[in-house]
Amino acid sequence: MSVKARLWILTGCVLGGFCLAFGIVFRENRLTERIRALERLSVQVEIETLQMRRQEKNYLLRNSPDYLAAVREHDRAASEALDRLRTLDPHPDPLCDKAAQLLGAYMAGFESMVVATDPQAPDSQAGLFLARSQSLRGLVMADPNLAPSLENLRVRELRWLVQGTPRALEELLAATRDLDEAVSRSGSVGPKQREVAAYGSALRAYAGKLDETSSYNAAFAATARELEPVIDALRRHYEERRRDVAHASAVAVVAVQAGAAVAVLLVCLAVGRGISGPLSRLRRHAGRVARGEATDLDPAVFSGEFRELAWDIARMEKHLVATILDLARKESEAAEEARMAREARRRAEDLARVKSNFLNLVSHELKTPLTSMVGFSQVMLKRLERGLFAELAANRPELSLEFSRFHDNLDIMLAEGHRLAELIDNVLELAALESGHAPLAMNAVSLDELVDQAAAPYLEALGEKRLDFVRDIPADLPPLRCDRDRMVYVLRHLLSNAVKFTDVGQIACRARREGDMAVISVEDTGRGIPPAMREAVFEKFLQLGDHDTGKVPGLGIGLAASRAVVEYHGGTIHISGAPGRGSTVTVTVPLAEVAPDASFA
């Protein structure tokens, strides 16, 4: 048998047990709901019976038609509940019939007693007695001293009406005599004594009438005493039936669950044996494959799904061997390529180091003679502008044109000398920063002063290009903690590039505070920088003009040196913008009020 078939059997056992348990619970709920309805009806019968007995006592005490109507209404309600109970119960208990019989007998006895003691009858002794009892209560208003005797008479009268025993009657007669004596002592003879005598006569006549109906009362009392236990037994019977149904259902559910558990266990054992054996063989085979031993898997020894799995594993082994051989070949090729890449990288690093060393050496060697050349050119220019040469040019017009050409040539020599000196300074600055031998003179410096000093050399170029220079620096911005000369060096490079690549519009220098840092941005409305080149422009010896606008003066190390200076201060620098919409270079520099006191080396 296949594993799939065994799993279907297992699923059938689980679902069968679940369905059987669900059916038992459903049947229990149906039976419980019906028994609860029967139980509610039995409780309603009991409640209506108790209310009927209470109203019966109220009627016997007060002989009110309202209480008589209430007794009859509760009897009707109890009878209707009993009828519904026998209708809903397919197998009614004999207690239902007995309760209905006792209820009918009770009501018949009560109606007989009512007819015998109806105070509304023309010759009713009960009516006369009640009338005399009501007239006695007016004696208290006439003589307040009679109140204790009248209260004692009222209590004895109620007790006799409730109990109906000879002893209670004797106590009531004794209370009547005590009241008569109290009237005599008060000196109020005449009408009061006649009222007391009339009450005594009515009491004896009513007591005699009750003796005649005592047989009815005895039968009624016996029926009433028997009715309540029967009704209570009926309620308890339905409670027990509900508990029995719940217990039987619980036992059935437990039995079904136990049977289903046993069936599931047996099927699981069968499924386990059908799975563990083939899996053990496959695991041993996988171990041999992992150790690199020969693959000798025979799919014919398996059955069902495991045979298909064994065929798949055999095909996978063949593919795995081919893949391993291919990976080994590619690994060898990759190792060779990596070796060649490392060699190329080493050569590139060596070339870059040689280039940097060469530029550094050349810069040092050129700086001294260049300084001398610039100095001599300045001296020559000053002597040409004043002194003997100026007098000769003024007195001899034929020499003025030659002097003017000579003066222009000296101006060009000075401009190119300054530009070359600036390039050499850039190379030396970058070399010092890369070597780590560039100490910073950290001080609290005002950004306004830095911008003034950095922008001064470019104000003439801004005017020539008709470019607006915008400064947006908050007055409450704290001073920067930086090296003044190197930060001026950075701002000059940024402003130089902005002036160089902007033909119309404006150049702006803005600043704001973000936490412990000052954020300085130099914005222009020039050509902008493509997104792909925003990081490349910070590389050494790369000029954006080489690709887009032709050759640009310089070596392409200004932004590289600027980044090195900013990062040496613990800040950052990046470029944003879009081609044709200008560019923005943003620099972050620590503020003096939050920067650490330790000096930078």
C-alpha cells in the first residue's frame, strides 16, 4: 500500500471521529434544548403554584375579590404550562398527570370553600362577621384607651382566620371578653357594649358555619399540601434528565475520541513503518554520497512514491556530479582571473603611487623657481610702470607701443605663474592630507569671514559675467570649529567651479544649522552635473570638462582635495542638482560650541 493511501486512511479516521463526535454533540444540544424548555415549563408551573398559594392566603385573610381573581389566574397559567409540557414531552412523566390531577382537585376544593364562605352572599355569616370586625375599629377614635385591647383582638382574629384551630378560636373569644371588660371599665356603656356584643355573636355564628365546612377545608388542605411536593418533584425530574443527557453525551464523546485516537495511532504506526524504512535507506545512501563514495542507489527496491523519489535522486546525482565538475573548472578559471585582477590592481596602485610621488616631487621642485619667477615678474612690472622706463615711454612715443606689449606680456606671465602656483599648492595639499601629515589649526571661525575671504578673488569675475552673488547666512549661526586657511581653500574651490561653469543667473552661498553641524551649500545656475558623475568628480585628476565641455584649466584635484579637507574636519561633502538646472555642493562642518576641545593632529 502506498503512503498516499495510508495517509488517506489516516485522514478518514480523523474526519470520521470528528464527524461522529460532532453528531453526538449536536444531538446532545438538541436534547438539552428540548429538556431545558421542559424544565422551564416545570419551573413556570412551580412558580405559578407558589403564587397561587400566596394569593389564596391573602384571600383567606382579606376576602378580597382581587385576590380571588389572582388565584384563578395563577391556576389557569399553571394548567396551561402543564398542558404545554405534556405536549412537548414525547414521553411525559406520570408526575405530569398527577400534578394536573392535584391542581384540578385543589381548585375544586378552593372554589367550594369560596362558595361556603363568600362574604357577598345575602345571608353570609362571614360577611356579617367582617362587617362587625370593621365597626369595632372605630372604637379607637371614640376612646383611645381601648387601643391595646383592640390591637390584641385584631392579632387574635388574624391568627384564627389563618390557622382555623379551636385553640385560636378560644383565644379570640377571650380577647373579645377582655375588650368588653375594658369598655365597662372606661364607663362607656351603651352603644360600645352593644357593638362588642354584636361582634361576639357574629363571631360565634361564623365559627359555627366554619365547623359545618370543615370537611371541605380538610380535603382542600390535604390537596394543597400534596400539590407543592409533586410540582417540585416534577422540576427535579427534568433537571435530572438534563444532567443524564449531558453525562451520556460526554461518555459517548470520550468513547468516540478514544476509538478515533486508537485508530489514528494504528494508522500512524503503519504509515511510520511504511515511511521510516525507505527513508533510512535513502539517508544511508545520502551519507555515502556526502562522503564521496560510489553511488549505488537501486530504485527497484522501493515501491510507491519512494520509487519515484529514488529515480529523481539518481538523476539528481548524475546532474550533481556534472555540476561539481563544471564548478571545479569555473573555480579554477575564477581563481586565475582573481589572481590577474589582483596583479592588475597592484600595478594600478603602484602607478598611482608613482604618479603621486612624481607630482609631489615635481611640485616641490617647481615651487621655488616659480616663486622666484613670479617675484621677478612683479618687480619688472613695477619698474615698467614707474621709473626710467615709464619716463622713456612717456617722452618717446615710438617706444610706448613696445612698452605696452611688454607690459601685457608680464601680466600674462604673472597670471599664469599664479595659476601654476595654485595648481602646485593643490597637489601639495592633497599629498599632505593623504599622507596624514597635515595638522589642523582648529579655532572658532565666523562663517561670514570665511565667505568674505573666499569670495574676494572672484568678485571681479562675477561682475564681468554679470552674475549675482547671494549670501544667506543666519545671524545667529554659531562660529565653526575649523582650520581657517583650509576651510577658505575649500570654499574658494567651490566658488571657483561655480564661477567657471555659470554663464547667467546667480551664485549663492547659504548656511543653516542641523544639530551639532553647520550645513554650508554653494549653489549655481550653471550647466549642472549628470547624476552618474556626482561621485566621479571627487576622484583625482578627473575633470568634467574632458567629457562635456572640452578642456578645462587645472589638474582635476580641487574637489578631491576639498573632500579630503572636509572629511579631515569630521564633515561630509556631496553634490546635487540636474543637468541644465545648476548644481549644489553641500558641506557639513562642526560648530564651535559643541565641538570637542581636543586638538586635531
